[in-house]
Amino acid sequence: MCLVKSYPELTSFVCTVVEVSTSKTGKHDHAKCHFVAIDILNEKKLEDIVPSSHNCDVPHVSRTDYQLIDISEDRFVSLLTKNGNTKDDLKLPTDDALLTQDGFAKGKDLVASVMSAMGNLKKIEIF
């Protein structure tokens, strides 16, 4: 039996599992679990096959919402924290379509959702 949390760590990538299948018990009494997962940071598809008796490492994934204040020319964002301070150390990815969103240019209030895992990985979504 495979027990899977929302964000298992497959081959050192933090992922969301989208499919799990198990094989029948074989000659040596070990069933295998086949995981298909999507990396939460770059959205690449990953696959892994592990014995069903093994454990999966599950890192702590945190998601924090901030109000978007400004986007600089060098793609750094200025975010308002819940205690009223600003957070200015995050940069928008270059391959993302976040800047094509015209809500910021029209003066709409936008929320930046920042997801981090394993201490240093970050993903920014603006809505």
C-alpha cells in the first residue's frame, strides 16, 4: 500500500502527485508504486518507481499571500506583508507571463502568492 502526501520529494524535486499506480506483488513479495508528479516550481513532469514498503520524504511547503505594490524594471517585486513591512527580495521569472497581465498597469489590487519549499525555492503567482 502506498501512502502519499500532497508534496512528496521525488528525486530531490518537490512535486504534486497526479497519478499513482501499484504493481502486483512479485516473486520477492515486493509491490512497486509508480508515481507521476509535477514539479511545483517549474511544472516539469517527473516519474519514479519505488517499493511500496519504502517511505517518501515530504518537505514542508509554505504558501504566503502578499499585496503587490510595485514591479521594478529589473523584474523585482515589492510586496506588502501582513505586518505592514515591505518584502523586496523576490524577482519575477523571465519565462513567465506574469508581466503580460494588464491588471497592474490599470491600477487593480493584485495578490502575489509566494510558494517556497526546502528553504530556498520560490514560485510567484499573481492574481
